[in-house]
Amino acid sequence: MPPGRPTAIVLAALAWAVGCRPEGAVPPRAAAGTVTISIVGTNDLHGHVGALPLLGGYLANLRRARAHDGGVVLLDGGDMYQGTLESNLDEGAPVVAAYDALGYDAVAIGNHEFDYGPVGPEATARTPADDPLGALRARIAQAHHRFLSANLGPAPGADDPRLGARSTLIERGGVTLGIIGASTTSTPRTTIAANVRGLSFAPLADAIASEARALRQRGAVAVIVTAHAGGKCTDVADPTRTDSCDHSEEIMAVAAALPPGLVDVIVGGHTHQAMAHRVHGIAIIESYALGVAFGRVDLTIDRSTGTLVDSTIFAPQRLCSDAHASPEGALERCAPPAYEGAPVRPDAAVAALVAPSIERAQVLRERPLGPSLRATFTAERDRECALGNLFADLMLAARPGADVAIMNGGGLRAPLPAGPLHYGALYEAFPFDNRFAIVRLRAAALAQGLAHHLARDGSFFSLAGVVASTRCERGAVAVSLSRRDGTAIADDEVLAIVTTDFLATGGDGLFGAAVGEVEVEQGPPIREVMAEALAGMGARTLAPERYFDVGSARVRPAGARAIRCDPP
């Protein structure tokens, strides 16, 4: 060994031991008396089971690396099921089976975990015997991993739903760890309201703090939260810099409100964005959505003193493959990937588990609907787009007695690609089993609801049958409604509005207390009616500019979003 080499090694080891290393770097083997535990977090899979065998390959490499040095804790931040044919045909059962095979320890209960409603094809209870939480209860009963939410409880006067647990204690490498779950407080507005009517969602920080104190008293050396609540940061290169982060996001407020030192790691979700940052002393990770990446935090713990020595935050690790590992097309293509010094090989057992669901779904996915699309109909959640307007037009045509159709931007989950239109693309664009609902409302109340939402960030509402003209009036956004031919609609005119049962029953807060008569249909899902209407068009070519362009916007001025009006 060259002279001076041992000294260099000792100095390097000392630097790692005291935490003087760049965040995201790979630490050396833990020193005697300490153990390093890797916390791995995923979130918002939304039924993309085709990504899970490849995730299993990354996990196998990490577990081998940690085999004699702590271990791996695998958590998910919620919204696991809703979104693909593979998952939805069996109400999320393939995801649970795969998660068990992957060795998940616990998952958070997300807002879309409530979407399926009762067991069976209906998305909401139709008879007193139907349990609106039935499908979720079935998944909890199926799973060997824990479902967690510390802030979920009964609404006043309702029975305890007993969905999963508030928290759990696990052991890795001789160390006791506390795991807490949490669900976004927006859940009642972001799932079908009828399915969560008997539930309440308490403020996250208070519920987490109370549970963390209890876990510490029970011997937890470190506390990890898996939360269906997230953030948004555009730069994940440096965990110490949060200037690219949106500090108004829910998980940022939670981190700021928690007492220092009570929580060590948060696995986030819900926003489909990225985080790999230290916020008020807490390592927070979130890894996009649809199974494209996972997050990681390594905790170094002194077993002799039972104290957390250090934590290392890694940027989201994107999954990639040299084959089409994901039939939904979410994963990136790359040369054969490597992780933790070894090639990544998809987990054969997980692949075998999800294969029947993928094969079953593929038959439905490839069914042609008739029309071809001249160009892609993009899915825009927060602004007017051709896809939203197309869906609104199809809804209004299906219920010709209605005056207006409304589709929410949160219901648009994927674009319709250019070329021949197949059922699978329509399903991915609108995977929810929402039914038609008719709401009767005075025009003034509808205009007020639209103005409220246009003035803030959130789900955009695509319209058919009317045009909404916006303006600033006494420092606030105001909306006037007219028909497509330019005829003004009087404020006191009662409009029949066809929309989804999600919006009609309180979702996204569009109608609020002003809602009048509501009629929810018990027919097939809206998506299936759309599929029939599209098939009836035959071999037509549909162009996105026919449904939206700047010169003929249905919300004017074009693309109006988050309008800011100066105070009077």
C-alpha cells in the first residue's frame, strides 16, 4: 500500500462518521456499534403493476447490500390501486398480492383507496346492505402488510370504521422503529363523498405528533411517517436547499408544525411530485407517481445508545429497463440497469403474480373504438384542454335534456395518443367508475362556483353547452355565463347540469351548499357510455383543435387559471 494511504482512509472514515459528507452519497459500511437501515418509499402507483417486477429487482440488490448491516424498510405513501385495467378489474387485489411479495411493511391509506366503494361493480352503496368501505376492507383483509392512518376516524355520531391501524412498531437490525400512517385532509373532496361520509380526517400534524410520542414511549428509536400528503420541489440535487420547493404544500406545513426531533423521516405522496429534502430537521421523500421511481433515506443508528446518529437522503431513483417491463408505458427505456453495484433483474415471482391481470387487461385494452386521433389529446388538470372538452361534449350528447356538462380536471388521468383509438387509452384517460348525475342549479350559483375555482389553483372544470367569461369585479374574479351561440344566461335561470357523481356529491367543492336537486343515476359508468358514443362515430378522424383552441375557448380569457385580481 502506498505511503500515506492508511491515514487517508482513517480521515475519510472519520468524516463519514461525523456526517461531513455530501447528501445522497453512498456511505461506507457502518462502524462497529452502529447499524444502517434503508427506508425505501414509493407512492401513487395507481395500479401500474407492470412496474413492480422491476422494482423488485432494485429492492433485491439493496437488500443484499444491507443483509449484514441493518436491513430495509419498505413503505408506500398511498393511492395504490385506482388507475389501470390491471388493477381495477379486481379492485386492487393484484397490487396487494404484489406488495406482499415485495415485502412491504406498511402503506398509507390514500384518498383513491376509497374509490371502489362496496365490493363489486358499483362505486357507491345502492342498498342499506352495501358497505361503502367494502372494497377497501377486502384489500386490508387480504394484505400481510399494514394499512395505516393516524388521522382517520369516525365522523361525529358515526361508528368507528376500524380501517387498518394508526401506527405499528417493527424491528430491523436489532432496532425498534415506529411507523405512522396519515391521510390527506382533502380526502372527502378528492374521492366520492358518499364513500367517506361516516369518516373524519383530523389535522395531520396533531395526529402524527400524538402517535409519535406514544411510539417513542414504547421504545421506538426512530419514527417514520408514511403519508398520503406531499410536496413539490423542482430541484432534488441538494437536500439542504428547499428554495425550489412549494412551501404551501401540505407536507411542508406538517413538517413545520411537528416538534423538533419527534419524527425522523416522512414518505410522502398525493401530489405526484418529487421531494428529497430535509425540512425542519425531517428527511422527506416523494417519488413522482405510476411506479416510475422510489425514494430512499438511510438511517445510521447507534445500537448501544439507541440514538439516531445520521440520515442520508437520496434523490428519487428512477426505474428503467431495456425491455417493455410496464405495459402501461410508464417506465423509461435504458441499457440494462444496475443498482448497488449489481445488475437489476426483474423479480420473477412478482412478474408471475401480476401476469394474469396484465394478460386479462390486454385483451380489453386492444379493443378498437373506431375513430382515429389526428394528434394527441393531452390531459391538463389545471387548464382548459381538448381532452376535457371532448369528454364534456360526450357527456352532454349522452344526456340531451341537460343544458350544461362539467368534467373535472382531476378526472383526466392520461392523454389520448394520436392514431387509432383503443379502449385501453380511453380507460387510462378516465379510469374512474363514476356514474352520471344531474344537478339543477341557478345560473348565478354555478357562475359563483366557477369563479371561486378559477381564482385558485386546483382542478379545472371543462364545460360543454356554455361559455364562461371571466373578469375582475371589485377585486374578485367574476364569471358570466352564455350559451355557445352568444346568448346570455339570466342569473335566475335554473340549469340542468350533467356531471359525475363525484362532483355532484361534493367532490372538488364546486357546488357546495348552493347545490339544488341532485339525481345520481344507477346505470353504467360514464366511461362506458363514452366508449359506445365513440364507437358510434365510426372511422372518423378527431382533431384536438376542434375541441379547444385559443380563439374559441369555453372559459374566456383562454386558459384562465388562478386569475389574480388587484384589490379595489
